[in-house]
Amino acid sequence: MKTNTIDAVQDQFETFQILSEDGEVVNEAAMPELSDEQLQELMRRMVYTRIWDQRAISLNRQGRLGFYAPVAGQEASMLGTQFALDKEDWILPGYRDIPQLVFHGLPLYKAFLYSRGHFEGGQIPEGVNVLMPQIIIGAQIIQAAGFGLGLKKKGKKNVAITYTGDGGASQGDFYEGLNFAGAYKANAIFVVQNNRFAISVPVEKQSAAKTIAQKAVAAGIEGIQVDGMDVLAVYAATQQARERAVNGEGPTLIETLTYRYGPHTMAGDDPTRYRTKELDDEWTKKDPLVRFRKFLEGKKLWSEEQENKVVDQAKEDIKEAIKKADGAAKQKVTDLIGFMFEELPYNLKEQMEEYKAKESK
Ligand SMILES: Cc1ncc(C[n+]2csc(CCOP(=O)(O)OP(=O)(O)O)c2C)c(N)n1
Ligand SMILES: [Mg+2]
């Protein structure tokens, strides 16, 4: 009797890579068809996001932003996936996935208002196909399965893409969502950004599985593990997953191997308590910006001058966006109550009256 199916399955999940850590092409056959301008745009977005992350961290320390989950290190995973989407595709993010929303059309000042817990940060402009970030770990997986089924039933050639972390892949919702999406061949893409830690818990302690990608097998869907520091590999894997989904071939689970250079959030965790310097150093060498910059420089598509231009632009945009966020009307209790229900229940009607009276004083 043979029961060693685990090895047979998980050994198939090799890490898909196009660029080596030195920016050399190691998989020419998988190279996506991107124009020089598109390649430069990918780099621009990653540099922009790195600067924005640095500014967001210092604005948070100054008390000028609220909740913030740093993204440095994860730019290729975030922006490589988003770059493969159509404007009409839908993004169902987690709390760290703000860059994808902004590059899908959410104005930057709204991202800042979201960070401040201001309701305007949650009001998505018409035509921007994103949902608000989910804080409940794994909840968006089930929503994406349903959303993807909805798109399919409407005959849309579009996908719902959702993001969670390695920790999210340990949740019940994750398995339920994948299974449902597989059963109904929903137009969905599930991205697990495996940054190796769920706050302080290492991925090795969360699961006996060698990869998260292999969890696709039990749901009967496609699964791939990608080098999440290689923006071209991430892009190519997402583009393929998208093609399959819109052609009725069902969902895909994409695991990106990545790392967050900063803390979990700005609420006060100290990564030195749960990560070694050796591990940090190992992943610093894999920096997605350094790798892609080397690749582009080799093709004479990127220069210090271009980089500086992006840095200046990012700083300028952030200044403008913060100014705009500062200009938002002060949030009132009646705003919060008013947005909760279309028809207020009696107890909230009472509270509404009470606060209206207080606020008018
Ligand atoms: C259902 C639920 N349980 C616990 C938490 C608290 N919590 C917030 S973030 C987090 C870790 C998530 O780790 P991971 O999925 O790897 O995502 P990452 O933050 O690393 O991107 C936990 C446990 C939560 N928000 N929701
Ligand atoms: Mg994680």
C-alpha cells in the first residue's frame, strides 16, 4: 500500500523564476511580452511605492497617519500581479495591499484617509474596481470566490483577484474559498504573499506543507509557487492565471515567496524579536528593486536620472495627497452611524438624534 502521496505532489512545486538575484534572465522561454515602456513603468511603480512606504512610515511616526502596514520588500509581488490585470478586473485586498489599489485607480489621498480611519477613505470612486482592504484574515478569499463566480455568470471576461498572506493560508476561510472557486470554476485568482511570517509566527510553524502553492491540489485548481522578488515571474504567472480564468478554465492559486523588510504594522511589533539578522540579510540580497534595476540597466532602459525623477514625483504626489487628506471634513459620529444602514434601526435612530444635537452645539 502506497501512501506517500505528499512527496510526489509537493516536489512538483518548484519556484518559478525568470530573473536571478543578479538580474540575469534564467528562463528566456517564460519571458513575458512587455514593451520597453511597460518594463520601465513596472520599475517606476516599484520605486514610487518604496518611496511612498518610507514617507508613510515617517508620517505615521509623526502622528500624521494612522494604521499602516509597511510594504517594502513586497513590491514585486504586489505590483507584478496588479500589472497583469485589466482595468475592469476586481481587486479584493488585505490591509497591506494598498499599492495595488492605488495603481488600479484609487486616489492616493484616499489611501491616506483610509489609514486615518476616515470614512472618505472607504468611498471608492465609480469605475475603480476595488473593494476596501479586509482586516479579518482570510475573509476576502471567500468573497473573491463568490465575486469570481458572479463575473463568470455575467459572462464577463474579467477576474476577481485577492491577496492574503502565509498566515491567511492557515485560516479555514482559505480552504473553503479555494474549494468553492474550484467547484464552480470561478473567474478568480488567489495570491498568497508568503513573507514567511504571520506577525511573529514563522511559516514553518503554521503548516506541515512544504509549499502553500500545493494547497491548490486538494481544491482541484492550478497552483504555482513564484519567486516573489522577481517582478517578471510574478507578472507572467498572473497573466497566465488570468488567461485561464477568463477562458473558463478555473481559478489559480499563486504563492509568491517574498519578505517584508519592515515591521508587521506601525503599531509597535519589533521584528528583531522574531527574525534573525541572517534571515534579514539573506532577503535584502533578493531586493526586487535592485534585481529589476540591474536587468533594466543591462538593457539601457534605466538610469539614475530616471530613478531620481520618479523619486521626486513620488515625494511631490505624497505632499499633495496629504494636503488633500488634511482638507477632508472632520469626521463626526453621525457620519459613522449614517453610513451603516440604509434604514436605521430604532436604537441607532436614537443615537443619531442624540449626536446630531451634540454636534450642532
Ligand atoms: C481572523 C483574524 N485572526 C487574527 C487576526 C490578527 N492578525 C492580524 S494580521 C495577522 C497575521 C497575518 O499574517 P499573514 O497572513 O502572513 O499576512 P502578512 O501580515 O504577513 O502580510 C493576524 C494574526 C485578524 N486580523 N483576523
Ligand atoms: Mg505573512
